[in-house]
Amino acid sequence: MSVTAPETPRIPLTVGEIQVNFCKNPMCANFGRPASTAPQPRGRATSGAQRDRYTISGTDHGPQLRCLACNEFLPVKSNAGIAEEIDRISHFLRPPSAPCCPNQDCDHHAITVEEVPARYWAFGKTKAGTARFRCKACKRTFSGAGAATRRQRKSHVNSELFRALMQKMPLRCIAEFSRISPQTVYDKIDFIHRQCLAFAAARERRLMAMNFHRAYVCVDRMDHVLNWTNRADKRNVVIQAVGSADLKSGYVYGMHVNYDSTISSGAIALDAVAAGDHLLQAPHRKYARFWLPAEYERAMLLCKGDPPDPDNMDSLEEWIEAVYEEAIGRGDVERPDPPREGRKPPKRGLLVHAEYTLYAHFFYLKRLLAGAEKVRFFMDQESGIRAACLCAFWEQVLAKECDAFYVSIRKNIGKEKKLAMVKAAEKELEEFAERHDYDILTQKDQRRLYVQERMQRLKEHGKWRDRWLDYPFPNMSEPEKRICYLTSLSDRAFDYDEDHMANLFLMATLHPIDRFFMQLRRKNSMLERPITSSANNSRKWHGYSPYDPAMAVKIMEIYRVYYNYVKPGDKRNTPAMRLGLAKGPCSVEDILYFTP
């Protein structure tokens, strides 16, 4: 039976408030103004007022819009796919449903005890201590959610397993140490994961209602390579995670991975064929956000060359230029690190196009930080991150309530050279202060004035001629750094006065999120960097790395909660305490026995 391609709009329709198909250049008149979904009239006699300010064309990588105001090319994305991805990553934030009458024929069915308590009687408790209720209409009795550890015969093992998991103990060692079966270990990790999400959701729903003056957010990506499972096919599965951390508190707002374990790849592939997805351009497909296996293999053939390697770069400027060139060469500039030779899709579940996870991540942050008067983003140099940020916060960018900066850092520098760079920078600052008679000023003021001098000598890089600041104050974690202001609304370099801009440049860093990534790898054996073996033709394998991407995702999400609420940092304060979501350090028992 043949399937005909359904008719599609010019660009994907808006879903809720999500429409990302517009120019991403803040200085362009089309910034925030999406292309029309209707076909555009053609011909010289057609009035310009009847057309929008975009044209559309097709490429090997999908349709693209061309902005007629600034001549920028923009890949078209599925708004429905982004909405689905937002729902996936924020599903845990939904409040738990209150108990109600389970009798579907009863008038009180779907009316919860919390909504109308007068329709129910309190009816004691179960043996486990769970509250019971009786419906006044049909006299049916039922109970609430109950304790988190119900039906667990070895609940006493939970806390020691949680701690061992967060201290780099491999799963086999945990099973042997706790005298439980490997399957019980996996079951308890599932339980710990559910409890961590429920615990974090209860606190982060409060965050959405908080009002605060400023939010400074550091954003970066991390790739994780999983072990191959078949000796006949030693390609690795690579999952990509995007994380955001608060600059001042270190609180990690989200750690989102481009992998959905809840779906069947076979069932989705069959339904995609029935829906005619293979006849449609990518953004108009029913399953636009997923990497279907056949599409993944085709994308590998289109991907040319290897990604730039910072270890092969002689300078940070060379690295910045290489990143720009690589983005242009991808065809779709918003798609970070597309499938390459030596990789394969997972056996279970489906990979999500990484740019859809990036978009969902920033819309998630917009919801989480709704109470912030202003938001400033310090982001790794990645065009997909930039596009997602500007799409989610375009209204705030135009209102000057949101600013974004690229931060590019060269880290592959030896310790002795780092120390030498720090000492040289300190000497340069002293000479600058003496030269301008700034000796009486505080070091903070001297640094601000020195940055202002550097702001007069910005260097342009890349096709878009972005203007980068050579940051003059290295430290051991960020020994060489360049910063680019992305949200100027005019041809001038900055929208603020020089003092304000200098202070923002001084704050720009990726350290909070990079610190989380570092500890995530060091404290979890499954997430350690894999080993490249010459005997395996550079294929990667690690003895403790998981074979199932779902396990890696669970460990990342568990550690995020542990890092935010349990692991003490400076002055015994946790990130949640510094952000105002906790009064003191939480224990693993607080999480394990948490009941919404």
C-alpha cells in the first residue's frame, strides 16, 4: 500500500508559544519575527507588503530559511518536536496527583481528596501507615501513595548503596559488598533515581515561584561514550548532555541528555513509515526530533571530516576559528557534532537530535528562572547553544533582560605554564596600574579598568565577524580565555556603558558547570573517560562504562541531586543552601525516604 505525502505548511506551525523559525541575529529587524507558515506570492508585480522577509530552500541537511534583512541562513526546526522534548525533560516537575475515588462509575471519580475533601471520609491507615479514605457516594475505600520504600524487603541497603554509587564504586563491587544480586542493584538504582527526581521536583517547583534580582548561568555540553556490545560491530554509542549551573551558588539547574529510553525504536520506525515521514522534509515529520536508524546511517555519509581537536591547536584563537569553520561545514549549523564514522545508534530507545535537546533545555531554564529580573548566560562556543538561548529568551533579549556571552577556554596547558601565565598577568596588572597612576585603587577597580582598555581592541573571528575579548586574568582552571558578547542590539560593540560591560566580562566563566562535569566523571566509575586502544583501531572501551545509555542518564541525574543537596562545598554549604532551596545539607536518607 503506497503512502502519499501529506500537505505541509511552509514552515512548521507554532505549538503553544513555541516558534523557533526566525532570524537569530539580535541586530536584525527579523529577530523574533518568524517566517510565515503560508505560501508566499511570487512575481515582480507582487507587493513587498504581501510577503514576509524570508525565502526558503532545501538542502541535503533539510530546509533552510534565508533572512532577507541580514542574509543569514537558518535551519528549519519542528516546533512540535521541541515541545515534545520540553515535556520529556520537565515531566518530573509535575506535581504528584492526589488520591481520588477509583470507581470510574462514581460521580466523585477524578475529584481528588485535596480538591473537595468534604466528599470523602478519613478511614484510618493501612498497616504501612498510609492514610485511607472512603468515598461518600459509592462507599469505596482507597489509600494514598504511601511510603517510598513500600514493598522493599532490603530497604536498609539503600543508603549504603547510594553512598557507594556516589563514591566511584563499580556495580559489581557494590553487589558483592552489600551481599545482594546484580539485579537488586539495578532495581535499587531505579528506586534511587525516582526518589532523586521526586525530591528535586519538590524543591525546584519552589524555585519557579521565587523572585530574585539576577541569575548568572554557565552552560556547556558533555559527550559520553558507551561501550560497544557486539564484537562484530565495535562502534560506540555517544550521548550528548547539556548542563547549566548557577555562577554564584554552583547549583546545577539541569543535566539533559539527547536520549529517550521510554520508547521502542522498532515501533517508532514502523509508525514513522505509516505516517509518511520518509516522504517529508525533516522538520515536518511526526518524529522530527528522533534519530531513526536509517536516518542516522545516512547522516554519517553526509558528515565530512573530523571535529576540531583542541590538542592539535597552537593557540586559542586558532581553536575559535576552527570551531566556526566546523559549524559552517556541518550544513546545519545548529546541529552539534553530527553522527560520524565509528558511531552507531543505541540498541534500545532512540537518540534525540541534540539541537532539540538544546532548545528544550533553554525553554526549561526560562520556566525555572521565571522569577529572575535579568538573566545572563555564559556559554561554550557552540552555534546550537547560541541559537537555542536566543530563541527561548528573544523577548528578554530585546527588553535587555537577558544577555548571552560565548566563553572559549584553552585548558590543555601544563601546570608550570599555567603558573607562569598567572604570574605574568599579575605583573602586567601592576605595570598597568603604575603607568596610569591607579596604585591607590583597589585591585578590583584596577582589573575593571584594565578590561576596559582591552575592550578597545576586540578581535573579529569567524564568518559572522564576532568580536572577542582577550581576557587578561588567567587562573589555574581557566588559564587562557576569550569572551564574546552575543546580544548587542546595535552596530556598536556594547549596549551598556564601559564600566557595566567590563564587570560582565570579569564575571564570564564556565567554571561552575565544568567543575560539575569534572566531579561527575571522577565520582562515578560508569562516567569515567573511556580508553582509546591502538589495538582496537582507536575504538573506545572502558571496563566500567555502561552498555545501556539509560543507566548513564540515571547516574547523571542522581549525581545532580546529590551534588546540589548532599555534597558539601565551601564552608560546608551545598549549592541548594546558597541558592535558598535548603536550610542545611541534606542527607541521602532525606532523599530516599522523601514522600511528596
